[in-house]
Amino acid sequence: AIARAVEFIKRFQEPEGCFWGRWGGNYIYGTWQAVIGPIRCGVPRTEPWIQRAGAWIKRVQKADGSFGETANTYEDRSLMGTGPSTASQTAWGAMVLLEVFGKDAPALWRALRWLAAHQLSPTDAADPALNPDGDPAGSWCETEFTGTGFPKVFYLRYHLYRLYLPLLAIGRALA
């Protein structure tokens, strides 16, 4: 059953190496969803299709270590992997880097450092210009739409994405 599922997933890999996301915005999320499960089920991270996915993630990582992707990728695939940096998308990218390249990957640690640097301090949390939603210190401000209800029609801000996804990425890397 796992082998059949992996073959099914592989059929949907984009030429660039990423995967279309559907529920999250968009290719960063899809790539995270497509590679983590197979690796955790025993597919070697050295498989060419997984390495292509990892190479794509590295290509779209910003110089500061973050990741961000606009929901407009559902309408214009040339925008894949581009957009404002967000905590949730940086966490997705970090988890792909961890699974594909391991705990010693410099790109992983650039993403984790970005997450640590963008966690709200007590001063930042009190500043409405930096924190329009009034999130508490220790969390992350995320005003972008990173969830997808219906592509090209309806996008979401899952208010917990910006909290649990960075913690999940950091926790996995430190475990």
C-alpha cells in the first residue's frame, strides 16, 4: 500500500521538483506534504524525486533563511515559491530541509534562525504596527493568507499555523 501511495505521489511532481499544494499556499506546502510522509515510511531521502524536491526548496529559500509564497501561485505558477516571508511557510520549508538533507544542513539552520529572530518579543507584541493581531510575546505575527479554501476563490489565515508549525519545525530539528 505504501509503495502504491508513493508512486501515486510521484506522478504529481512538477517539472521544477515541487508539488502543488491544494490546502496550503501552495507549492511550499505541497512539497512538505508530499515528501515528509514517504521519507517517514522508509523511502530513502536519496531517491532522485525527493532530491529534486529538496533542491527546489533550497532554490526558493530566501537569503535570510525564510520562505514565503503568495496565494497568487494558484493563478500564476511562475510565482511558485515567491512572496512575503511567513512563519508557517518557513516552518514547512524547514521541515522539508530537515527530512531531505538532515539536521546538519546549513539551509535548515538558516530557516530556524529566521524563525527565532522573528518570534515576537514583549516590545514587538505591544506594538500594533508590528503586531496588528495583538498576538502574545513568544508567538509569530502572520498577516498573509497561507491556507486555501478554494484555489483562486477563497483563502484563509489559520490562526494556529503561525504558532504550532514553527514549534513543530524547531522541535523536530532539536529532537
